[in-house]
Amino acid sequence: MSPKLPIAGVQNLVAVGSGKGGVGKTTVAVNLAIALAKLGYKTGLLDADVYGPNVPLMMGTNQTPAAIGERIQPLKNYGVKLMSMGFLSPGDKPLVWRGPMLHSVIQQFLRGVDWGELDYLVIDLPPGTGDVQLSLIQSAPVTGAVVVTTPSDVSLEDARKAVRMFEQVKVPILGIVENMSFLTCPHCEERIDVFSTGGGRRTANDMGVNFLGALPLDPHVRIGGDTGQPIATFGPDDKRAKAYFEIAELVVGKAREAANAPGPTITITD
């Protein structure tokens, strides 16, 4: 196996994964990256979900990246540097690629992109435990992983598999996020547990990993993603965005425990 060489200028790689699709993993990754940037950290977001790259839509930009020499220049929005297959292959044309091609593009995104100096590079992984995840984990020193689930038993079963995968390849688990945890009725403010409740916390406790927080099923979060203005852009004082900033602060703390992650004021040198 090739050695895990660091990414030049990047202090911490935070992988955001899930055992299955449809749990809002990309929504969490996007808002986590924006929250980190607003908290003062130099942040990038790598969309490694090459089959379903939704970051361009959610981040409100879909330009074609330029190249200087052999280095791809990432796009930037909301203070976050961005790279996605969606920038290089826009539209609805599907990618039909096998393992070696996936490995090549992941390496290009990691090492062929001019990320500059970053405190955190958030990596939105595809769902599951396949080639992209293994290619990334085996070739780069990932600081830790965030696993996203919903409270439903079906989602939790797959989330446990994702946790075990990261553990088997020696990637620290920064914690579990329970997304779509509950819905607050806009008329009577009654809490509705659409997908059950509390499963993420129970699973974290059972597996001996951190529970980072519960995120509500909120129409404003969906609207923000669809319109390219994620809810975290409204800042930590917005009651709908507050939970994402709390999770971001916990991720920073757990990443520091795992790898002595620097604060935003530390100068990064070669």
C-alpha cells in the first residue's frame, strides 16, 4: 500500500460519510464547511461523491475551474474553497466509471487542486463503503470522520457499518450526527418524530463514539440547499443555523484531540 502522504498546505481532512443515501449527508457537509469558515477557519469542501455531485447546486456556483500550469484552481463561495466533479461534468450526464478511474480522479482532486493553506478540508463522501472511500482513506491522512444518519432503524443499521469501516481502516470517528431528527409543526410548534427519535445518540453510546448533535427536519434547510444559499450562511445567531455551528465547534474540538488541529490564527508554513 502506498504511504499516506499529506496534502500540501492542508492541516486536517474531515470525511463526512454515511452508510446509505438519502440521509442528508451532503447538506451536513456543506453547512459544516460554511460554519467552519464563518468561525474563522480556512476551509475547503471537496465533493467526492462523483456519481451524484450536489455541492455545486447547494453552494450556488457552477463555473468551470481554471488551471494554472498543472494545478486546478478551486472555486470559492461563502468563504469556502470548492471542488466537485459537477464543475467538470455539469448537467445530468451520468458517469459510468470503474474503480481505477475513481481512484485517479480522487487523487487529482486531493493533490492536483491548488487548495492553498487550509485548516480544514471537508470531504463529502458518496454513501456506502465502496471504492471512493477506500481510495481516499488509503492514500491520505484523514484526521477523522463524521457519520450522518437519521433516527430510523434502517439508516442506523447502515450507519453502524460506516462506523465499523472507518474503525477498521484506523480513521478516528469524530462523531455521529442525527439528521432529520424531528419536525416542528409550523402551526402549533408540536414536535413530530417523523423518523423515530434518539437513535443516533443511542447508537453512538452503544458504539463508544461521540454524539455530535441532532438536526431537525426543517423546510428552510431544504430551501437553502435548493437555492444555493445554505442555512449556515445566515450565521450562528440564526436559530435555524445554530445547531450546525454547535456541531462545527464540536468537530473542531474532536479533531484537535485526534491530531492537534491548529486554530485559525496559526500561520501554516512548509
